[in-house]
Amino acid sequence: MTVIEQFESERSNRRGIAATPHTAILDAAEKTLIDQGDYHRLFDAKLIRVRHELGLPLTQPTSLRNIPEMHDAAFRDAYTAAAREVGRLFLDAGQLADAWAYFRTINETDTVREAIAEKIDSLSPESGQEIDELLNLALYEGAHVVEGLKLLLRTHGTCNTVTAMGQVMAQMTPDERRQAAAMMVRNIYSDLQANVRRDIERHQPISNPDATLRELMLGREALFADGGYHIDVSHLHSTVSFARHLTRDCPELELAIELSDYGARLAEPLRYPGDVPFDDYYVANRHFLRALAGIDTDASMQYFIDRLKQESDPQNQRVIAFVIADLGQRVDRINLALESAAPFLKRLEDPSGFSFTTYCVDAKRLDILESSAREDDDVLRLATALLLQGTDG
């Protein structure tokens, strides 16, 4: 039976029971498309039904343009309901990319993200084309970036994952960055720990097979003699940078500190510099990570404050000041951060980024906001400060 023959059969069956001939046509069309698994066109059919009921043109049924105001809310509600229903049909059929297209449109992505995670967990190494499709959906279309990186690491290795993570980092949420950073830290730490252990065991047995990286390095300068290293140093460099997205409650934070300790002991040609203020890369990152972990927080904050005092380039000063402000906020040292960073950040008011005014308000340091406004002859900032203080000056 052809599709049209099936439609005509369905339509004939409904003529006696449908409320109207039009209902019979629409019911038959939807039933036929469901049976054929043609869910994209089913979406169109459902919106044709709504348009017919509202007396709207039936052409371009999914378009949201030129809907009269009196019907706009009803049509949008119907659009959402149809997208949800069709998305669910694709999801039940295991067609995750198609399901994502519908659920993303109506901003209901959790169900698809859960399905992606479950699918990735159940994949076998032989699932070649399926792996590529899931990588494209999860990672490159942004349906579940963390799971996409997890799959990429499992199937394509560390090098590809480090590269991809660097490319998508800016599009990730803070929590996604935290999860991805934790995954990379665990991966690099595990590989490095195993490699160092094997190096040691070539010369002597190890009494504690579960020794941490720090314990393995203790008193063993020979590990680094003659430019010795035990992992791709570019991967180590990138992962330590990723680790700055961890939070205090992440168990991987201690592992990241140990990675920094290892990196700081490498021969100088293997310690690639970073951007200011991480130019002394592993030392600076160690201070940052220790502060996040609540270890000698004030001393680590002071490291960056001293670095700011030593810097003469205005652009670098702003970068360092921003690092201080970010770290101060994350380790509950906002006042300390403001006292050193305020002169370099006081003109920053990015509606979608850092706001000096907001930072001062959060720190309850309206005095700094007011004094900076007077120094800069900034009437708007001064008015804001005075209003927030509830004073007329």
C-alpha cells in the first residue's frame, strides 16, 4: 500500500466518526505520518490543524511570522505542544539529533541531554558511525558538551580532547567547565601517576602501590634529571589551566595542585610560559589552585597582588587586577581584592561581564565605589554610590 493509499483508507475509516470532514482529513494525515515514521511532516500536519482551527493560512504552517496578535498566544502554545510531542516521538525512536532539534527550539533540553548521556555510557568501541553522530550532536552542536568531551576522550584520546576543550570552553557554562576540567585533571593525573611509578620501578620497588604523585616525587630528583618528563607537557600545561575552573568542593583540586607541583619541577625548556599573570606558569597556577582549595589563601592572594605591583604595562595591569578580583570573589577575599585591584578596574562596566559597581556592592564597599567616582569625576557612578548609601552626600 502506498502512502497515499494508506491516507485514503484512514480518511475513509474516519468519515463516519469524525466531527467534520476536515477533522477526518487531518486525523488521517496525522495517523498516516505516524505510521510512516515521518515525524518532521507530522509536525507540519499538527500546525496545519491549528491554523485551520484558527482560520489562518495553511501554507508555511510552521512559520511564526504574520500571526495576528489575537491568535499569537494560542498558536505559540500549539507550536510548543507539537514540538514537544514530535520531539518525544524522535526520542523514543532513538533519533537523538532530530529530537534535539525540536526540544532545543522550545528550550526543553534536559530530557534529550539525559538520553545522550545514557547512550554514550552504553556505546561499544565498535559503534563507529554512531560515535561520530553522537560526537557531532553532543559536542559540536552543543547538546551535551561535557558528555561529548567524555566520549571524545574515550574514543579519540587526550590530544584531540584537549584541543576540542580549548575550542568550546568559551561556549560552556561555569558548571560545564568545572565538570570538563575535573575529567581532564583525573585523566592526566592518572596517566602521569602511572608513568612516574613505572619510571621508579625500573630502578627500585615501590612499597606503596597507591602512592600519590606527590609521594612518588618526594626525594626523587632523578625523575627530572637531564630534562626528564613523563607525559606530553603540552597536555599537562593545558590541563593545569583548565583546573582553574574547579571549585573548592572538587576532589580533583588536590590532584591539580600536585600536577602544578610536578610541572614546576620540569626543566625550564619544558615549562611553557602562560599569559600574564601566569607567566611563571606552574608557580602562579599553584598559588591560584591552593587559594581555591583554602590552603594559605592570603599568601596566594598576595602573590598576585605583588605581581600587580611589579607590572608596569597598563594592559597587563588590568588583566592581573581582573584575576585578583575573580580569585578574591571565589575565595571570599573580595575586600582584599578590591583594595589592590580597584584602581585598574574602576572603569569596567560590561553589561554582560564584569561590573566594578556590582563588585563593590557585593563587597559592601560603597566607600570605594564613591571614592573612585570622585577621583574619575564620574557623576553617574557617584550618583549610584550615593543612592545605594541612602544619602544625599
